[in-house]
Amino acid sequence: MNIDPYLAEFIGSFILLLLGEGVVANVNLKKTIAQGQTPWILITSAWGFSVFVAVFITAQFSGAHLNPAVTIGFAVAEKFSWTLVPGYLIAQLLGAMFGSWICYITYIDHHRKTTDETAVRSTFCTGPAIRNFKNNFFSELIGTFVLVFGVLFIAIPNIQIEGVEVSNFGLGALEALPVGILVWVIGLSLGGTTGYAINPARDFGPRLVYQLIPRKNKDADWSYAWIPVFGPFAGGTIAGIFYLILV
């Protein structure tokens, strides 16, 4: 099997968002089986496992970046070709949007039963626990820095795309698992401030989907939306620079 790397990034981002947002919907929407269950443990665990599944499926085809901040960080660290960056970013965004939309359809009856619009929006995109843009930005920056810096040391350069060697997250369950664990611990340790988007496509794509769904009184909070986009980009870039300096 030989899947196009851009299609692989689309598929991986789709799976990541479908499973990741699914757990948020499961604990936050009305009349679900998991409503009211210890939400933060469930949410951080499911996001970590979602990353593992998505990486395991797509790593051999695209390197399984699944995150524009990872792609940019790898390019800055000279582990990924800049010529491939635009296609990866577009595939990741579209995959995230499709995954978010399918998750919405899956839980559509529960969305209709839920009147708390903040809870509904949380099943699409992130928001701060305390609204302080400077600190919110730093939280997204540092969380993404840890993600990309960690992944740069986990990654194995073992595939080629269009003749360019691409850093891979690794093939096989045990080599994909560290990336899922990394996302899990970031959520448990650093995610309580902003909900740890640490992925521009993960937040911006679903926020667009939320804006487009037919729902009254919705508020996509676009005044905050730049933070989970530019914070992760900054964190990924800094991680790439640090990696170059150290290695």
C-alpha cells in the first residue's frame, strides 16, 4: 500500500479530531453515557490515545505530523522540506475540519439537547480557564514547545517523500506510543490553562465548523481564536531553533 502523504495527513488529522473531540462531546453534552464522569482524566487520556492511533496509521506514509506547529518546527530544525509545508498544512486543516464535522454528526442529538453554549463550543475548540491573552499565549507556546521538542528526539528519519528524507514519528505500536504519551502528559501537566490546543489545525478548523453549523446563540469567540493558532506556531518554531542549536 502506498498512500499519498498529503492524503495521509488528511486521514490522520481526521482520526485525531474525530476521536479527540469525541471524548469532549461525550463528557460535556447532555444525556451521553459518560456525562459527569471525571472529565479531565478522560479527555487527556483520549487525546493521547487519539494521537497514538492517528500516528500509528499514517506514520509510514507522511511522517504523521498531523499538526502545523510540528510541520513548521521540523522545517525550522531542517528535518523537513519547506516545499512540502504548504500541502501538509492544508491537508491537516481540512482533515481536522472533516473530523470535527463527523464528530458533530455523531453527537448531533446530544448537541440538540445541550443548552449550555460554552459546553457545546468546547466540543469543537478550546478556550481559556482564565482569560488573560498574554498568559494564554504563553501556555500554548510552552505546551507546543514541549511537544515539538520532544517529538524531534523521538522522530526517526526513515521515509522519503518526493526524494526528500522526512522525519517520521516511527513505525509500530511501541514507537508511536511515546508520542501519544507525550501529548497525554502535556494535557495532564500543562493543559489546565487553555485546554492545550497545541495544534493550530486542531483548534482553527473545528472553530470554523462550529461557526458554520445551524445553531442559535453560538459564539465562536474569534477574539481569542488567534492564540491557539499563533501560540503553537511560536512554540514549534522555538523548539526547532533550540534543536538546531543543541544538535
